[in-house]
Amino acid sequence: MQAGQSRSAFGLMILLLAAMIPLSVPSATAEIVCCGPSEFELFLIGENNNATMTPFENELVGINEKEVGQSVQGVEEIAKWSIVWKESATMPESTWRFNIAYEVENAAGMYANATVDVLIGNNLYTAESGTPGAFMSGSDLVGIDIEIPQVAISMNDVIEVTFAVRSVMFTQPGDQSSIRFMWGEDTGSALRATLPLVTIEMPNALVVGEEVFFPVILKSGFGERMWSSLEEFEFKIGGIVISDVRSPSIVSGGVEVPFVWNPGSNPSDGNYQINLSIWLNGGDIPITTGRNHEITFEDGGGTQSYHFGEPARAVSSRLDVDIDVKYDGTHITRTVELEIEGSMASWLRWGMDNIGNSSLPSDHLFTQIQGFTGASTLRENGKVDDVEKEALLTHIDSSTRNLELFLGNTGLALNPDGLFEADLFDMNPEVMIDLMGVTGIDDAPMRIRIDVVLALTGQERLMLISDFIRPQLGNGIWTMNGDPSVDLNVKLTTSAFSGLYSVMKEDIPADMTVTHYRVGLAEVVTIEIDGISDNDKFEVEYAVAGSALFSPFVTLLSTILLLVSGIVMGLRLTVNRSRWIVGISSIAFTGMMSYVYALSALPPTFVMGIATACAVLMMPLAIISPRHENDWVLGDESLSEDYEKALSRDIPTVDCPACNTSNPVETTERPVRIPCGGCGRNLRIEG
């Protein structure tokens, strides 16, 4: 019985081993070709809740700092930097080094006990500068070593570094002695750590029609940024550099990048060597790896297919923002039109095709969408069906909260507060989606239009536009070839009886054009800029006129009446005087008021004030105008001399055709009417 049981057990073991043999053979469909843990710099960037660490130098923007004075007692935390690790891995036993730049001011030096805490998941490791502490003078880097044992880290675990000082004491202190700790661009502040930077997998090549796809999977604790934030890459087949890179797809812990080779006509079957080189930062030694692919071509093209997964958002996308605002005195109507092209367009189309996909993470934007009523065959069929587009529209059009999430970090990475005057809840938004004729998962342009209406309730100062791109690490979502790719065009138009008092600008970029002018019976404000970065901070506000008395219609009418009144007054005062001063002044005042009203866009009160000043100024200009040469005036001589002078004047006369009375003509103005001194008839003189 025991022998039978032994034979049964032995046979069962043989069967189990036989079943396990295929599993013990490395899979031929994907090879892990790189890389083990390595030592690299995690640069310190950001502040407060945005303080983090990055291995990519191109993500370093600006300098942050924290100042510590001699009045500080106890422990002073300088900053806390953290990253969410995106890949499960084992960290080897190693020594990490924390470096941070500093500058001592108004003192010969400073003693302090510096402490660094490193939290990896639930494990905390601490190191200090020692006793009596570190002495720091001038400007330099303070460095502290931290011993890290071998430890496992899981996906979505946090790596957090906290730096603090205590027992601060300055030597030869002056007034307001202090030390400033600095991190960010060009400071050298970083955590030198030993971590698995990237795992590179290369599945087998696929012959798809006339093309060959070479998928490359990059998995890293930094997720898809391991691709989007790279300084440079190079992919070769033999000695041929392949530059055709299709839309990358998101995979667990990283990104899959398909490199595509077109071998031309009559390619040869055989073994092809591929090599990939990636540069983390400029000047670095590249990470290089590769493998051999056995490729068999078929007559008429390959019959294999490449499955595109969820497109990575932060690859290469363009965004055109057109905003049209209309103000009628009681309501502000705004239309925001977003034209999206590139990887974000692919991601949005893919997301609509994957509404209801249970394999997506629970926090994924398209997991939250309910109400899909189409057949199951429409899901994940490689194109956007009408019911899928309607499901997304219903989701974001029925709730301002859903619309804000769609526009926010989980969606378009935009800030609604910068695109609209007020909270979306108060403006009843209506949303439309236009795929522009392309329903497949494609980078082709698509449009999203949002219409809102704000009823004014006493507000006089409103936001027209402010920075609306949420900051992103690395190149960010809205970039093309590493350059910002968001273009903005804003136009605000008022009605004839509702005007603006002024337009206020703050911190606008140098290449942003803001114009405010009046055209006819309307006021217009336009804003244009190409290539906005998520680092640009700006704000443009406008103050509406509180009364129709300051509207474009009333302002223009008042300006015209004041100018006409001044000109008429000047002409009446110069009946017997030269009018060249009044004539030139009338032309000058009219031109100046045209500029003041239309182009300068001064507040209405200023426009009407300047027009009043022009009308009033016409009076002294008319009075100082010289009289005509034959006009007689009393001089400084005696009355008898003035009388003789008057008698000697040569005054032209005209005879009345009715009574033949001779009538003097004492003005040179033509034509002119004078009464006859004999019969009283009006005589008209033409020349």
C-alpha cells in the first residue's frame, strides 16, 4: 500500500513537472533586455504640495528657496519632496546621498544639525549631519548620506524625502543673519539614489501589411514620463535609423512605443538586429540595449496586426483655444471652442470607444461614465460610435462637476477657473463634441465647444482670461516636439448701450497682444498669443460701465455734439476775423477725438471730458484770431485822430437797385446780406 502510494505520488510529480516545463522556458513573445538598478540623480523641484523629484533635467524650471533666520528655535522643516512610484521593484542595499544648495548671509558661518528622513512605502530611514553639526559658510552644497537596506517597493508606493535643521547658531552674526536653502534649476540640489530606473521589454516584431512594427515597452517608476521626458532616443535596424514612431500606448507602469520600418519591395527573410539608445539628459552616457528579430515576410504583405492600447496623453498634442464673449449690459455670453490634435485627440477617441471597459482602473476618467446604451459589439471596436459620443456628452453636460473633472487633470489638464468668468455651476454650460468626420482612433483634429451664460448681479469687474493650463511635469501634455503648442484667441464685443470702463492686464507674456478699441457703436477687446506654456502666469480683467450713460452710443453721441458745438461757436466768434486758427483747430480736435474714442479706448468719462475741453478751448482760439485787414478799430491815438482815420478809410459801397441808396460794405465775407439804408430791403452781395 505504501509502495503504491509512493508510485502514485511519484507519477503525480512527473505530471506536474511535465506541465511546468513550458512555463520554465522563457517566452519568445517578449524579452526583457534592460536594465537593473542603477545610481542616478533625483533633482529636487517645486514647493509645498507640488514639491517632487525628477531624474529629467528638462523638468527643472525655476528656483525655490527657504530662509532660516537666527531667531528660529527648535526644528525647522525646510521642505518635503515626494514621488509616487509606478512600478513594483526591489531596491538593493545602497548608500543614498542628499545634497542641497545653501547661502549664508550676514554671518561668517553657521552651525546646524541637519536631518534627512527618507520614507519608502511604510519604511522610514533617517540620517543626520552629526554632532556638533554641520558648519556652513558662504555658499555651497550640504550633503548627508543615508543608508538604505534592500527593500521592496510596490506600485503606487510613495518615496518621500524630508529635510530639516535644528540647533541653528550663527558665527559673527550681523543684522538679520540667515541661511537660504535653494533647489531647482542650476542649483545641484538632488538625491543621489540607487533604484531600478527603467525596465525595457522588446516583444517580437510584427509584419503588418507592408510595414514591420517593433514594439518597445518602457516600464519605470516614473510611468509614461520615462518616454515623454527623455532628452533623446535612437532606434536602429542594422545601421538604419528608424524615425517613424507611432502613437505610444499606456501599459501598467509605463508606455509601449511602436517603431515602424518600411523595408521596401521584396524584403528578405532573416535575422535582424535592432538597437535602442535613450538619453535621460543631455551629455549623459546613453542607455543602450537591443535584440535580434527573426522576421518572415509573406507575399502580398504580412497578415499580422498591431493592437494599439490606451494612447499616452503626454506625447505630442496641439490645442487651439478660441473664445468669443458678448456683453449686452445684463448678461455675458461666452463660447469656448477647443480644437485638439495629436495624441490627446487619439486618447479622447479611444476613451469614448472604451466607455464601460471594466479593465480600466477605477479612477480612470472613462470608467466614471455611465449611461452607455449601445450593443456590446460597439465597445472597443476601434471607432467612436454615436451612442459612445452621446454617452460622454450626457456625462459632462449633465453635471458641472463632471465637466470640471473632464477639463481638469484627469482629462484635458486645463483649469476651468482660467477659461470662464465665474463658477460653471452659475452659468449652465452646454457642451458639443465634433469629431470632424474622423471616428477611428486617430490623431486628427476634433473640437469641443462649451457655451455658457452669466447673468450679472451687480458685478463690475470680471475676469476675461487667465492662465488656464495646469502645470505638468516634463514636456507636459500640450507640447509639439518639446515646444508649447497652445494658441489662444479671445474676442470680447459689447452692444451699443453697454460699454466697458477699462481693461486691466497683469503679468502678460511679452508675445501676448491685448487690444481694446471702439468700432462704430461697439467696444471690442482682442487677445492673441501663440505657444502658451504651463509656466506662463497672466490675467486680463475688464470693468463694465455701470450705466448706459457710459455706453459706446452715448459716448459717441456726446463726443460729436460737443465737437460740433465747439466748432459752431468758433465760427460765430470769427465772423469778422480770420478763421484759419479755428479751421486748423477743428481738424486737429476732430482727429484727436477720433483717436481718443476709437483707438485709445480711454474710459467714457475721460473721452467726454476731453471732448468738453476741446469745445471750451475753441473760444479763446476764436478770440485770439486776427481781425481782417480792412476792419477798423479804435487805436491808441486821440478821438480826433481816430475820426480822421475813419474818414480816410476806403470802404466799398453798393447801390440799392430799388432806391439807389449807396450802402457801405464793411466785411470781406462773401456771400453776405446787408440791409439797405434807404428802403430796408436785404441786399445779397456775391463777390
